[in-house]
Amino acid sequence: MAGETFTPDPRALPGRRGAWRLAALVLAGGLLAGACARKDAASAGPRLALSPCRVEGLEAPALCGTHDVFEDRAAKQGRKISLRVVVVPALAAAPEPEPLVLLAGGPGQAATEVTVLKAVDRIHRVRDILLVDQRGTGASHPLKCNPAPPDEGLAAKFDDAYREEEFRKCLEGYDADPRLYTTPLAMDDLDEVRDALGYPKLNLWGVSYGTRAALVYMRQHPDRVRTAILDGVAPLSLYLPLYSPRDGQRALDLLFTHCEQDAACGKAFPELRARVKALLDQLAQAPVKVRVAHPLTGVPEEVTLSRRTVLQALFGQLYVPELAALVPLVLDQATRGEWSPFVALSQGITGGMSESVSHGMFFSVVCAEDAPFITDEAIERETAGTWFGASMVRNMLEPCGVWPKGTVPEGYREPVHSPVPTLLLSGELDPVTPPSWAEEAKKTLPHSLHVVVPGVGHSTMALGCIQKLMADFVAQGSVEGLKSECGAAMSRPPFFTSFAGPVP
């Protein structure tokens, strides 16, 4: 949910402001004619004009355009939103008629800003890739709201204060009704784009929050889905951010256990779990002020670290195992009073994230689709026994006190029942959408296959075996006969026991 580094999807970042970011990871000439010709065969012809373009971060030439939809889809009047649409035409002379469409993470990430084409290279050979910036993101009337601009210093990034006026200022600056930027409305937008382009059906590819979007599309437009790939599965029963402390604790416990079981890590960092807990207990009593050099500028800065800000930063460090391989080392250093490595690792993770996510759209989704279903009783129950605690949930939901709340259809949070062939993908070490959530979704997806990849965190798309599995699945349109042993021999990346590098 939030995060995408971030692989397309949100992640928890340092401090309370960081928590709000959790959850809160795309041809010219003859190809243009070819793309239009094959859509003509599927319908009376596309009604959405596309022209050759180049998209930052994508090597392949593309076709770009915009499609206007009513902000208020029910009223069908008033303000319109221009949705950014990018088509990367298939390489084959006679491509398949149904494209692969990316549903990005967040909520708040723009599909056209996620450079993941290489992950679906095999699929792109025979199918168009369709990218649509969801309403409120990217170039589709974005709801920008950044309480901690990227040029702010380290102190602001670890700020633990909630400033209501910052969110009210965001709201006052919008030429938009934030209540109308929910997932169900966005998925109706997507189907309108599909129809305007003349595609008969879609192959959905959702990542993180994008898996929720995909499931909603499958429910609202069941006859328009050929296949679905859900990577980092967030079913409708996963309320953001209610389960983040529990799922984050699971990932953290796995990290400590794996370090203890690793001869080199266990020897280098004895009793690390207990020492970190003791450190957190001390921070709960009294935050510590430290002077560290900014990892990018080298300028010394004073930072106040509380239990909450440290845990928020730690949560973000768990998303990518290659980065988490440093966590035992930086935590060991922190227990000895040396915080610079911990701060530097956190800064490395958060760099660039603020500008890549429309935080206002994040709140429009979470405050309408999640917050109303989260009770105090549920918060206490689901966070009991975790280091992250109930405050992690409550802090992230605080802006919902002022954020305008949209509505969702009756029964919105019920499980999605669908016969659509679905490939479910999970990383064993994922701190926000662990494998248990895909198993939950699988219960009502009878034609599905769930693949858990060992040693992997949030999103599996970077693995060659997963890319081949995805291509095989989309090619045959079924999970029947697919091999699910992808990554069976994989394990967590080796831990760093010094800054010289990991131990093989």
C-alpha cells in the first residue's frame, strides 16, 4: 500500500511525515498506423487520438494522448479531468488484441512514471503496454501535497509533529473535489479509456495498491478482463494502515532470526534483538538529539530521534532485502550511539520519493476507503505485541480528520469473487503485503496460482524467473500447467557485517 526502490508502491518513511508517505513502486511513423489499424479491427475505431512521443525513463518510443472524464462521474457534469494515456505498441507485426495495463502502487503513484517496461519485455513483444495515470496522480490532475519537501533538512524528515495547517493549505490550493479521487471511480475511468482505444479486454498488472485497483476493476468490469497479475497483493480485506505494524513486525522478526541463524551475522552482532529493544525503550522515555552529517551534502545537522521516528525509518528499510542487508549493521552502530549510518540509510531510501507520489490522492483513497472501517478496538487488537504499535496507525490516519471523505459502493470491502485467471505473487520478506494476504485473496479467485519467492521483499518483478512466469501466464491465459518453483533456491541477500561489504 503504501510503495512501491519503492518498487511501485508506498512505503513507511521516517517520522510522522514519513508515515504519511507509507502505505503511506512508457512509435512513431509506421507503428502509429499499425496500432490504429489493429484497434480498428476490434471496434469501430479508436476515439482517443494518440501521437508519437518520448516518455522519460522509457527507451521505447510511445504514443501519447489525453482522455477527458468527468470528475463527478455520477453527475456527468461540471469539472473534467484530463487523464494522461501512454501506449507502447507491441513489437510484433500482428500483435494480440488485449494489452497489458499497469496499475501502479501508492496510492498516489503514476503509471507513466514507473519505469518497469523491462520487466514485461517478453509480453511487450506481442502486446501493447497501456499506461494511464490514475486520476489524482502524475499528469492526470494530480493532488500534490508534500508536508516535507525534498529540499528540507534531516530534522524535518525526522519531524514527529502533525501540523494540520499544512494539509488545510493543500486542500485550499486544489482545483478539485478530493472526495472524487477514489479507486472505484478511477477504475471506471480506466474502462472508459479501454473503450476509447478500442481494446476488447485488458490484461491487468497490479503492483501493491495497484492490486486493490485491479481487484476493483475485476469486480466492476468482469467481462473486460482477460487475465490479472497481482504482485504484492492487497485484497479488499487489507485496511491501510491497520495491519502495517503487525506485518512489519513479522518482517523485522524474520530479519533478526535470519541474522541469528547466520554464523557471521550472529557473531558480529550478538544479542542484537535485545539490544535494539532496550534502545527503543530508552527512546520512548527520552528522544535523543544527535549531530550527523547529511549523507548528500556532508553538512552537519542536528536531528531529534524518537522511538516513533526510528521505527518509521526502520519499517522503510525492510522493503528491499538488498538494503535490509545493512540493517543489522546500522542498528548495531545505533545501539553504540553512532546514528550516522542509520540516518544515511533512511535518507537513501526516501530520496526522490516525495516527488513521485501524489500524497493528496493517497489521503483521498485511504480516508474514504480505509479509515471509516478502522475502529479503535481493531487498532489495539492488530497492533498488540508489536514494536511499531498503535501510534503508527493513528498517526497515519490523523490527516483524515480534515481531509474530505468520498464514498464507496455498498459491500466495497467484501472479498472480490472472480473467475478471471489470476497470478498472485508474493515476496517472503515483504513488510506490508506478506504472502498471507495473497492467500486471503486466493480464497475467492478459483482460477489462481500463488507463488511465494524466498528472500524477496515488496514486489517480485525484478526477477527473471518471475518475468518469464508472467509472460507464460499471459500468453496462455491460464494458470494451468505453470511451474511455481520460481526462486525456490533463493535466499535473503548476505548481511553486511562491516561497511567493507557483505559476507558471502
